[in-house]
Amino acid sequence: MVPLTHVGGVRPRRGVFLLPALLTTGNLFFGFYAIIKAIHGEFFEAAVGLIIAGLFDGLDGRVARMTRTTSQFGVEYDSLADMSSFGVAPAIILYTWALQPFGKWGWLAAFTYAACAALRLARFNVQSDTEERRWFVGIPSPGAAAVVCTSVLFFRDVGDHPAFRNAYVPVLISMLALLMVTNIRYRSLKQLDFRSPRSYWVLVAIVVAIVVIAAAPEKTLFVMAVGYALSGPLEAVIFRRRRKQAQALEQLREAASGKVD
């Protein structure tokens, strides 16, 4: 989910700009493709479709900002496409893949995921003007969807055991739904500027990452997606611990200062 709200502090213009709108349409198309494939039980294709939708979603905002073609239409269209691709599609994939045996509770769990994604997107739209650009509040819906689709790929690669899958998915859907509506902050990648000078070792790291993904894409993408999902709570714990340490140190300094006086 990449915001299209502002370029250089200028409010989005009215009208339709073709290139970013086409990229958003690609996001919507592959999200819908994932839904159709999930309905037919073709979960590998559904997961791949969701990944491609995420790529299109990452491109539309960046292209709009680089070409200065942001518009209010683009903002609304992007949000609606995100709801379809990263709210409804993952919920349907989870339901058809693992939640059907739970009957009513299964589709209610899938609905909960979709509802939390809608709440997450609505909050993002409201806070996009004031939210710090380096952070998201709650895991972005594309990030949650990435955990869903890479889980499908991972299980397919290591061996899909229905009993384990049916135990894993309810926990997964509960955690992702909670992380989408929580106030835990997640780092945003939208500020990465690939045009600015970078260290030589950054290029080396990118090459190594590409090689690792190519060697074991299912496992690597799954680890990356889960790692991002866990990064928010881990950073929150670290930040809270550092804040407590800073407060304790400040109290010690005040106490020492009082004794000296």
C-alpha cells in the first residue's frame, strides 16, 4: 500500500492520469485473478497472482510521484484496488485453502480478516496527511497479504499437511487481523530513493538477496514476509525497553543531582 496523496506538499489534482491508473488496474486485475484461482482450488496460482498484485501496487504510487501525476482519482482508485487485492483476496484464499472445515467459524474468521483490512485502509486514508512518512501504523494490508500468499507457497514447497495447515491458519489469520488494526508502527519502504548515491555494499547486498531468493524462492519469501510482520512488535518492545532505560537513567541523574545539592 503506497500512498499517492502528496508530491512536494501539493494536494492531489483532480482528473485521471493514465500510467498510474493502468498500474493500479494491474493490481486490481491480479487480485481478482487470485480470487478466481482460489475458488477453483489453484492455490499456487492464487498466491502468485497476489504477489504480482503487490508489485503493481508498489509501482503505481512511485510512478505517480516520480512523474508528478498524483490525483484524487488515483488515491481513491488505489484504495479500492487494495481492498480487493489485499483484503478480500487473501480472505478468500485463507477460507478456501484451510478454513472451510471449520464451517461457520471458518468464513467468519475470513470475514474478520477482510474487515480488519478495510479498517486498516480507512485509517490509512484518514491519517495519510499527518502520519509520519517513515512509518505505517499497523501492518500494511499488502504486508499482511504477503504473509498469506507466501504461506501457501511455503506449505506447497515443504509438504502440505492438512492437520498442521488447519491449525496454523486460524492462528495466522488472528495475528494478521490484529496487527492490521493495532497501533504498532511498521517501517515504510516508500522513502527508498534508488536515484540517490548508495554504498557499494548496498549493491552487493541486493545481489546476494536476489541470488538467495532465486535459489529458494518459496522459503526465502516466506521468511521475509514473516520477518516484516514480526518486525513491528519486536521494534515496539525494543523501543519500550530503551525508553524505560532512558527514564531510569534520568531518574538516577536527578537523584544524584539532588544529593550533590
